[in-house]
Amino acid sequence: MTIKIVKGSDNVYKDLGFKNPEKWQKKADIARRIEAKIYELLGITIFDLNEISKGLFGKFSLDELNNILNKLEEC
């Protein structure tokens, strides 16, 4: 079995045949910037947020969790 590898463009939405791929790419870029600002504001990583949201918060102290909550409440 032969697998054909094709180099994609810089826009995955275009490669997948989305209508208005430029709009989708801009939305994705903005969403990534929002996400980065959230992690910067909270002082945590995406992995930390994932663990907290899944209830896997054993590595966090009560103070750390309270600090994250306080930062969110300040917004």
C-alpha cells in the first residue's frame, strides 16, 4: 500500500475545503491569542487548566487554586 503525502498550505481550512477559509483562519488565530492571554493572566499552562477542569488538581495547593480563582474574579 502506498501513501501519498501532500504538502498542505498555510491554511488548514483551505486544505479541508471550508467555505471562507480565510475567515476561519482569522478566527483560529484570534482564538489562539485569547487562549494565550488567559494562560498568561492566570499564570498557568494549558496542561494545568486541563487538569483543574478534569478534577486532577492534586498537584495544586489550596493557595494556588485560590490565586487562580482570585485572578479570574478580578476580570
